[in-house]
Amino acid sequence: MRVEFGIELTSATEREQLICFVQSAIISTVLSRSGRQQQDGPVLAQWVVEQVTPERLSPLMSGTLVLEHPGSAHAPWQVIYQFCHDDTAYRWMLADRHGRHGIVTVDDDHGGGRAQFQTVDLAQTLFGIASTGTPTPELPSPLPEFSFGKLCPEAGKVVELLV
């Protein structure tokens, strides 16, 4: 079973709620993958407030919410948000029945199948540093400007973005 809802966020309240959701997903992903919660949490929080703005997230303001269920008892629903950026269609897998979370190209995903992807480290793509390592790599100072395109991977890759 598949249900699709076209979405256009037009009110300031709707847009602000989406911005907060994406900001939280970025912070959560970077912190949970790097062990940075104590040392870098406030710096990252300030960065997302300043950098992850409605203008920079404009590709997410319209898209399609896709709900899929395989039809078997006790199987989980899959929740995906489809959007376009630079003439490429993407899927943000919010709740995936295969345990994946992140953004892929629609062509790669083949309708939610078990395609294998190379995971793109969010801290690496946003800040140029690896999430892991001993000691934990320091964040650059100043932090670079946010670009929405960094959340949109090339074919065969997934930018992990936890929700």
C-alpha cells in the first residue's frame, strides 16, 4: 500500500516548524555520531540557528510525503519525504523499514528497496572533519557556511540524517 501527499509549506509557522526539525536532525546526527555532546553542543546549536535558515532550506518547502506498507502483519510503515534540488529528485528516509535513515537520490532508492549505499559522514560533509577518531577531531573555527547541497548526495551514497 502506498499513499502520497503533495505538500507546500506556505505559512511562516509551517516553515519554522520544518526549520526546527531539520536543525534538530543535523545536531542530533553530528552529536550522536561523534561523542561531541559536552564540548561542542552549544557551538553546533548556535551554528544551526545562524546557518540553517528558511532561505537555505527552500528545496524542502514543497515535496511529497510518501507512506508505504508492504501489507504483511506487524511490518513497519516506511515514511519518506521526496523533494527536488538542482533538478535531481531525492528521498529523505525518515522511517525506513530496512533501518536506513538519510537522504538518497530517488533513482538510487528504487522505491524503498534494499539498495546498498555508501554512507556519507555528516560532520565530514558539513565541516570537513571525520566524526570518529581518537581524540575526537576539533571543529574548525570558524565553522563553514551551511549549503543545502551538502545534504544531497551523489548517486550511490546516503547522507545519514537521523530523526
